[in-house]
Amino acid sequence: MEPDARTLMLMFVILAAFSTLLLAALWWMHQQIKGLAIWAIGMGISVIGSILLFGRGIVPMFVSVFGGNTLLLVGVALIAVGNNIFAERSPPTRFLVFLVIGFSVPFFLLYDQPEAFGVRVGVSATALMVFSFLAGLPLLKIPTKTNPREAFVIYLVAGAFLFNAAINLFRVGAVVFGEPTPGLSMWEGNVTAWYYLWNCLFACCIASGFPVLVTERLSNQLRLRVSELDFARHVAESALTEQRNFLTMISHEFRTPLAIIDASSEVISCNLEPNDNNTESIEEISRIRRATRRLANLVEGCLADEWLASTSHISQKHRLDIREILENLAIEYDVTIEWRFERTPLVNSDSYLLPVAISSVIDNACKYAKSSKNVRIIVEMRENPNPVMLINVLDDGPGIDVADADRIFEKYYRAPKTLQKQGTGLGLYLARKIVELHHGTVKIGNAFDLENLPECLKNGTVFQIELPASFNEQPADT
């Protein structure tokens, strides 16, 4: 039973149209793949040319012969260009344009001559042979040593193009060496029918081969990107390890001399008699101790920031007596503390980090207050509905502008009017970060919400730290 050439031609058109839609969809989703758009355009033009050839007898002869064959050649030439681009090679565009024009001339001159049908078939087969060879050759030059699966797909698609070139070479030989058959149409003859059958198989190879090529290219890009990210991660981890080692070394080297300076200053201060002759010396020693404390806070802040950047929770928590912590800080900074409840509060917290957070807020208040004597800590308890502790740190400084209120807790941010003061912009950032890790909040409060305040504190700044708390059973002295 002989295959029907017209039916096979129709199947080829349908398969080519499906391949066009599939390539267009792939291009829409993956526009970064080079050559994919050219494939879609080339297949679309080939489909239009094939429809014009299939419509012989319905469309005008000139449109069917010249237009159909020319569009078919343009489409295959574009696919060859797409293959070169996909293979990251420079396509021979000018040469292909010259070939398309040269092969189109016989169709223009002989479109209405039935006796020239064999010549047109020979020209068409020769053109398809050349373009198929130029389309398959660049695919073979894609380096695939590291991906055997990609190599198999590439050789399969390239082999389909090269086999198509061989089929068209056979067809040229049949036209040149076969016996002339005047009046033979494009639907007659066993060779024609089997040729269209091969075209259907070739269209199937294109419809399945190109998407698989795209998939493998995407897979290679993903593997390369993962490899780059993995390398970048190793570099970052190495740099982070070096940074941590450096910070550890800095902390070790700085803490000891700072502690010695502070302790020695305290001893000297204690040995000085409090009289008029020693007033200037006592003041200078106080300045030394304040500078030492500032340097120590800077070192502790950098270390805490590095640690907080690498964690999202606190694993070492204990029920701590917050009264003891706050009173020690009040003594250290020489500020007033006021307890507005009697029982001893306990906070589930880290014994190192929570004092760092509270001291950062107190240090900020002392820095911008007119006098550290006017810095006050007011501690309250509220039911919210569970017990929470409110630590209010007040100062008589210039206050905070509304524009800066939302930004003062940002890392390294410093308000413009505070730039004359020394600082790094880390203190309040660390305070909020640490308090949040304790399931609390720190924010700017309102002095008018607090009762019995001195007049000097009503126009300053209030920082309010809220922490979950509980009580001991026994009351504590106020």
C-alpha cells in the first residue's frame, strides 16, 4: 500500500505548526536562551510556505510555487541561523541570504511551466540539502564532554538535519539521473510519497529535539549558577570565619588593657583626697574612665552585632533578677533609678546580651542629656494581659525629630543633629535586636504617660523597653 503524499504533506504542516507553537511558548518563558526566537520564527515561516505549497490549485500558481518555496527556504535558513546562535557561533547570515535569493530565482522564472516541474524539484531539494547541512554542522561543534545526556540529544538533532540533507541529496540524484516524467505533479510518484513521510518524521524530530535542547541548556545554566553560588558561599564563609577570628582577637587584645586602665583609674581616684587641689585630677580620671567605658562598649557592640547577625534566637536563657541588673547599670552610669512596684521581677533572658541592650539605651541617654544627673530609669509593671516590665529611660536632651523617629533603630543611622557626638550608630540597633530576641519591644515613649516627673524630663527623650516578666514570691526592698 503506497502512502498518500497529500495526507503526509498535511501531517507535516500540522507537526511543523505544533513545533512552532511549542518553540514560541519556550521563547516566551525562557527568553535568555540564544537562538530560540530564531527557531520559532523560522518554523513559523516554513509552515506558511508549506501551506502555500499544499494549497496548489487553490491559491494562484505564482503564490504557490514562488512564494511557497521561497518562504520554505527562508524558514530553513533561519533555523540554520538559530542553530549557529544556539551553538554560540557567528552565523553565515550574508551567505545564507545570497543562497536564498539564488535558489528563489528559478521558482520566479519557471513557476508557470509544467515541463519545468523536475527542475523546480531539483532546485528545492538542493536548497534544502545545503540549508540542512548548514543547520546540522554547528550543533556538532557544541562542547558536551561534561554532559553525556546533552551530547546524545545534540547528536540526535544534528543527525536529523544531516540525514535530511542526505535525503534531499538522494532526491536531487533521482531528479538528475532518473527518467524524465513530463506532467508529473507534486503529489505523484513513490519517491515523492516517501519523501513526505520522511518530512513528517523530521518534523517530529524538530518538535521534540529543540525543546529537549532548551531543557538541557537550562539545566546546564542552573548547574553553573549553583556552582557559582556554592563557590561564593564558600568564599563568604571563609571571609566570615576570618572576620570572627579577627573580632575574637581584637576583643581579647582590647579587653585586658581597657580593664587595667579602668581599674587603675579607679584606684588612683580612690587614693586622691577630695579637696580643691585634686579636683582637676579627679575630673581627668573621670574622663579617662568614661573614655575607657566608651571603648569597651564599642568593642562589645561590634562583637554583639557580629553574633546577632549569625543567629535568629537565643539558646542560653535564664530567669534573671532584673532589679540587680538595672541597679548595677545605674551605678555604672551614675544615673537615678526609680522602682514603681515592690516585688522582685524576673526576666527569662541571656545574662550577657540583655545588659548589653539596656546599657546601650542608657549610654545613648547619657550621651545626649544635658547632664547625666538628669538621666532617670523608671521601671513599671503592667498586665498586658500577662505581666510585662516597662523600663523607661528618660533624659533631658534635645529630643528626637519626628522624621528621625522611625530610623534611629536602623543599623549605623545617626540623626543629623547628633553627628557632633561620638558614636557608631550601632547602640540602638543592637538594643532593639536583642530585645526582640527576648520577645520584647523597644520604642520611643511619651513622657506625659509617666506621672510625677521633674519638669526638665518632660521635653526630653523617653525610650521604653517592654519585656515579658514574672515575680518572686517574696517582696523586695524599694
